[in-house]
Amino acid sequence: MPGDRAAGCGGRMEPISVTVRGGGEWVIIHRCRTCGTLDANRCAGDDNPLALVRIVLRPISASGVLLDG
């Protein structure tokens, strides 16, 4: 659920990507809409699997995160 993990500034967090840890645990990467802070939170048992797959399939370019190239 976007916004359930607030950044220090109090802004809303949005999920922008998913990564997988060595043991197969999924981790959601969130970005604060206000200050741009990035944070990683492991997936919870009640996270919607379809929503997670949609995040995985979304191109990183759609998130607005600038990538060093």
C-alpha cells in the first residue's frame, strides 16, 4: 500500500521497484514523493502478489528515478 511507510519528512512513499535477497525474499524499493529518499522494505504476508508483479514488470524508467549511465 503506497504511503504506509513514511519517510522522515512525512511524505508519502511509493513503490518503484522490487529486488530479491539471496534467500529468495522479495524486497520493495520505495521512494518518497516529497524528498526523494529511497528505502527498502521486505514484503509482508498480506502484500498483494499481483501488485508486486506489476511493480516488477513496470520499466524502471517509468518510476522517474534518474540512473547514472
